Amino acid sequence: MRIGIGGISHETNAFSNVATDETLFRKMAYLEGQEILEKHTGVRSFLGGYIAEAQAQGITLVPTLFANANPSGRIPTHTLENLRDRLVDMLWEEHQKQPLDAIALNCHGAGASVGYPDIEGEILRAVRQRFGREIPVSIVLDLHGNITEEMVEYSDVLVGVKCYPHVDMYESSRVTMDLLANIVRTGKRLYKRIIKLPWHFAPTAGVTLSGPAHKIQQLTIRLEQEIPGLKQVTFFHGFPYADIPQCGVSVTAMAETKEAADAAALEVARTAWNDRYTFRVPTLSPAEAFDAAEKAEAFPVVINESSDNPGGGAPGDGTFLLREMLKRNLPGSAFGHICDPEVAQLAAKAGVGSTISCLLGAKTDKLHGEPIALENAYVKAICDGKFVNVSPMGGGGETNLDLSVRLQVGNVDIVVSSRPRQTMCKGPFEMVGINYTQMRYLGLKSSQHFKGWWKDHAGAIITCDPPGIHCGDLSVFDYQYANRNYFPFVDLEWEPEL
């Protein structure tokens, strides 16, 4: 069995002023052919799961193109079209050499381009236009996908992760590959159902480690075990920052029978909707977060800045939390990390043991604070910004923050990177010689994904949510396209229908 794999993955934050051109894709991940297998074999990623399941079943994978950019603004039209055409052309070229039995795609679900608000639906449409309906096509998606009718129509297998943090990317892809391979072997397609709910909620409310999202996650798992013929059901949280008409919560289900798919989708949709008022999380300012941190009894205390989450399109150079950390100047404080390539270059040029004065951060926009004036900051370490991720999310893969430095200002160590990325594990601290276990207060930028590793290595976790393009208060955003007649903007009555 020969299955072509590839994809174009992006989580688009329409409120970012950074256009996601091809340069950003190539800077993050642009892989062709065997590079895909080389970079993802043994890695707990979506592609790593595809590869592992194919190996287990003796399937020959035919790698084509995989392009992924860090979450940021809308993709320019020509960039999306070039990537789409390159992916489809590479799949078709391989198919002409020796027929493919199926195609397995890894996308995100919340990608948006100028002219193409639903890039996943567009990619699937383009694949179908070239290959027709005979060849089965699967797509594995992020839990924050804004799922559309087109995605469901043009795919044979559509699977989303169940966990947030997404520690089950690898497992979700294995399930996807298994279902796809079974269609190839049996020729039997699955029945699919999608229910879109009139509801937006921010990622801050969606963690599945506990709370209402955990309840719905456990329901999907139970239904897959109890309903005969049900293969997969996903509660997609949606991504409200994409600001497209398709934004919103949805439920998808796949089963051997229409009745099973319908029953699962309806139960999950009804249960989630009835619990919608519980998907609200109180948030703290940086000052309030530090007040709570100083009362902690176990260390280190991790304070995460959710509103400047690079994993959701924020710039990663916001200064609200770091400014408060510097103001408190508490012994054993470290911030890892803030993105400012200019400062990283300045410190590297000055060298270890020198001091620098500069303006740090808040250079992408003015939504995430003002630059911090540093005077005589001591340059403690310089590194290339590379380390191996040890988080359950993507564990085993290399993270590259580019040129990075460690500055010391009073009692505070500041890691300054050249690329914005979530702090998924200890890597950003250890790469510049900070032993996180010896620290009392750690600041980082992430919403939930950091918990995949830090929940087992922090004495306490406290979230702050100052202004930013990934903040939990959706009422502050000037939506142009997303439906503002949805809950929570409007307190409406709704009943799911098939």
C-alpha cells in the first residue's frame, strides 16, 4: 500500500500585523520528500504519528511537501496558491510514477488566507479536483480548527486531537492513518457528521486537564467505546482569532453507520452547549499573578502570559509580565523567553561579561506593552537557540529560537530569543545555563500547551492575561467577519439539528 503524505499547516490570527508569507514557512518548517521522514520519525508530532502507524502496518509512505509557519497573520493569496499547487503537483507526480492508494494530509483547521478564509477546505478541494473521488483522503487537525462543511465533504477521514495541551497529536495521527488504511483495504467509506455550534470561546477556557473541556473530552472517549461502529468523534474548540465567517465551535463524528455518527455528534453537541456558561475563566493581571505567586508554598512558580502566546499568533515580544517581574526584582526570578532579535544581536556583539543598555521588547506593535529600557544589563550567556524538545507535544524534535542570550538585571535573568515560540519545556532556560529547579519564579509565554510538561515540573502555575491579541476577553476584538450573533456575544437559545 502506497500513501502520499504532506500538508500545509497554519493557525491564523487575523489580529496579527505579521503577514505569513513563504519566508515565514521556510523559516519554521518547509520540508520536501525524504526530509519529512527524516525530521519526524520518532517524534511525537502529527507527522510522526503517521510515520509510526505506517511502519507498524507495513505501509509505504510517499512524502511530498509539508509547510508549517508559526501562528501569525493572514497568508497572502499568492503564498497560499503557490504552496497549494506545489503540494498537489508533488502528489500527482508521485501518483503518475506509481499509483497512490490514498493521501494523508496534516493541516491545522484554522488557517486563513487573503481570498481563502478556509485554506484546509481549499487544499482538500484542490486535491479532489486533481485526483477525483476514488482515492481516499484523510486529514488530521488541531483541536482549535474552525471546521467547515467543505473539510468534511472533501475528506474521507477527518480526525482532531482531543487534548489541550495537544499531547495526543501523535496518537491522533495513528488513528487517522489506521482508518485511512482500512478504507483502502475494504473499500468501505465511513459516514461523517458535522454540527456547528453558534459559539466562540477563547483558548484560555479550553484546557482539557480539568474543568468543562475535560468533561466533554471524556464524553467523546466514552462514546467511542460505547456506540457500535463509531470510529471517532471530536469536539473542536474553534479559533476565534482567525476572524473568518467559519469561526466557531463544532463537533465531527465518523462511523460505520449514519445512525452512529448522528447519535455521537448530537450527544456531544448538546452536552457542550448545555455547559457553555461554565467555559468562562477568570484571569489575573501580572501584578495580581505575582501577588499570588509570592504566597506559594512550592517552587518554582510558573507564571504564564496567555495574551502574548506565540502559539496563537501573538508576537512573543510583549512586556507586561516581564515589566512586573523586573519591578518586583524578587530573588530567583527568570523570564524565558522574550523575542527581540535586535537585542540578541546587540548582546552577542558586546560579548559575555559585558553590559548593554537598550530598549527590550514591544517592537511588533503597541498592543502588548511598551519597550522596557534596560540600563547596564549584564550579558551572562550567548547560544544558538537550539535544543531538543522534551515535552509530550512534539517531544524529540528540535526547537530553534535562533541567536539567544541571557541577560541579568538585578535578581532577574532574562532569556532573549530571535524567534517567537511557546516555552513548551525547560529548553529555553537550560540552553543559556539557567537551572529552572533552583528558581522561584519563572515567567513564560503560552496559554495551555506549556502545561503538557510544566504541570509535572512546577510547584504552582498561575496565569495572567494582560492586553494582547491572544487574550481571553473576546469582547475587546474588532471582528470584521466572525459571527457576533454567537454566544457569548449574544445569549441565545439553540438546539442542534441534523
